[in-house]
Amino acid sequence: MLSLDFLDDVRRMNKRQLYYQVLNFGMIVSSALMIWKGLMVVTGSESPIVVVLSGSMEPAFHRGDLLFLTNRVEDPIRVGEIVVFRIEGREIPIVHRVLKIHEKQNGHIKFLTKGDNNAVDDRGLYKQGQHWLEKKDVVGRARGFVPYIGIVTILMNDYPKFKYAVLFLLGLFVLVHRE
Amino acid sequence: MAAAGQGGRSGGGGGSSGAGGGSSCGTGSGRSGLLDKWKIDDKPVKIDKWDGSAVKNSLDDSAKKVLLEKYKYVENFGLIDGRLTICTISCFFAIVALIWDYMHPFPESKPVLALCVISYPLFILSMFVCFPLNLIRTYFVMMGILTIYTSYKEKSIFLVAHRKDPTGMDPDDIWQLSSSLKRFDDKYTLKLTFISGRTKQQREAEFTRSIAKFFDHSGTLVMDAYEPEISRLHDSLATERKIK
């Protein structure tokens, strides 16, 4: 039988201490979850932090940059702003700049986007028959960014085994280590 | 003769000779054998001597073991259970928030009322339409309460035990153990508090020693050096009681 020394602490714990270790793990997960939900509520966006996946916004944003978004109702979308939007039927959000806007009296907006590094506007990316985007497609507007940090997220998405391994090791560490 | 000689020679291998004895006499217990192999209460405590929190935890656990086993006190779980309950409720809030957000497009009135009744026994709050915001605020309030609870009320107390009065008439005496070990420091302070059940007065005694006194170079806790300290602490409080 393997004698794993790091499990010795766990073997010496009574029921309450074991439950406390599990709770500790649960509290860390809950705290992370609550912070994310809190951010969602504060910014009004359903995905307040996104990672830039392609090089279509160079030289402003490069692949792997982290973007902070807000989606408040009272901020109008104007030409020249960088928005993150989702095309109907696709789940990956796109980060591009607003090129043209049509605005009605009642505040209803139709706008066209284009990536800084692309040669043409985004009409080719939109749904079949769709020529303009609307407010409901917007995930948020970029307010700030941190360069390079998002590369970890890209790596974890490209190699899911790496992600699961990291999460598993972290979880194990929290469960076994006392405080 | 040879067996006795061998047992005497292997002074450091106390564990191995114990295991040899166990395997020879434990023939019938197959089912509980696995649980016995898992629990290692009798094995000497060995930890990483450079890990401050492991050192403190092992010293605390051993002090607890001495008080509970040698003096046969009964541990009172009220303090620990309180902390566990608050943690559990906070996690419950988080899970509810997660599920609620997943189902958010659906009609909201009834679940809101039901959740009010179940999830706020500790606060007297009422929920309004902006349900998600309230739930998240409540979670952070609970975390704040937990922090205050652990830092003020508990005072790093890790054992509350009581001694049942032999006559059965007077309320129990309470013994409390609390300890502290600063980060990257080697001075460990153990404080024993005695609260008399009858007179309700409180007496305490403490000692501060370097952890090097209790651990050997490989990180094993030497109970022979630690236990007399605990006993001395305990007896100093117990004899005062007798004199008064």
C-alpha cells in the first residue's frame, strides 16, 4: 500500500475537521463565484471580463489581452468606440470598433462594426441577411485592458487537459492542506 | 529471550514492533482492518518542520489529545459547530445565487418569497425586485460576520472541554485551550483557561516555548517533551482550585 505522507494530516482528522476542509474548499469556490456575479451586477454586462482571441484589433489589442467591459443602459454607443458583441447563433464574442450608426428618435440604434486590422467591415461575419447590429447583441463596451494576461485562458481552452489538471491539483491542495 | 532482545534493540523502530504484534493477534478483524489502516492515531506525528501552520496545527492537536485522553474531559463542540453552520449557510447562499441566475428568465415572484422565508433566519431583511443584488450583498455580509466571529469571539480558541462534576450537582467546569504562533516565528504560546462551574470565576495559565523544544530534526513531534508541559500547565490551575 502506498504511504503518501501528505495524506497523514487528513487521516488524523476527525469528522468535523474533514467537513471543515470540504467547507473550506466550498467557501473558496463560492467566493470566486460571488465575486464574478457581483461584477456582473455592477457592470451590467453578462461577461464583464473577456480575452481577445484574434489579432483583428491590432495595434490596439493583441491576442491574449484581457478586457474589462461595462454595459450600462445610460451610456450610448457612439462611433469610434470598441464594443464586444455576440452574433446570433454563435457563442464566441467579437471585439471590434463601431464604424457607422443609424439612430432613431426613440433611441433605437443600428450600427456597423469593423476590426482595426481587417480590410473590410464585419458584414461578412453577421448572420445571413443581417446587415446591422443592435443593442441587444452587445455584451459590453471596453473600458480598460490588461495586456498578455489572457494568454493563460487561451492556453487552458486550447488544452483542456491542462485546465482540468490545474483545477484538480488546486482542489486537492485546498482539501488536504489545513488552513 | 531472543524476541525480547530484539524488541529492546529496536528503540527507534517502535512503530514496526507494534505493527508486528498487531498482525499476529488481529486475525478476526477483516472489515474494520481497512478503517484501522486509514486512521493513524497512534503513529507519531511527523510534519514538515518549516511549515508554520502545520507545526501549529500539530501542537494544537497534541495538546487537545493530552487533555481529552489523559484527563478524560469531554469536548464541547458548540464553538466549532457555530463556525461550521455559518460557513454552510454562506455556501448555500452562493449555490442558490448560481441556480437563480441560471433560471433568471423565468417568472420570479414565488421563488423570491419562498427564498425569503428559508434563507434569512439570521437577518430580518425583506427582498425586493432587484433580487440578485440583495443576494450578493447578503453573501458579503455573511463573510464579514464570519470574520468578526473568528477574530473576536473565538480568540483562537481551539478546544472547549468540560469536566463532569463527580457529584453531579454542580455545573461543569470548563477548560479552554487557545494558542498562537506568529508567522516565521518559532515561539509558540499555549494558554489554558479554567472557568469554574460553581463560582464562574476564570483562571488562566500559559507558557511560551520555542517549537524547537518539541520537534526533532526530522519534524517528528516528541510527545515526551510536550506532554509534561501540558500537564504542568493543567496541574498549576487544578491545584489552585483545591487550595481555594
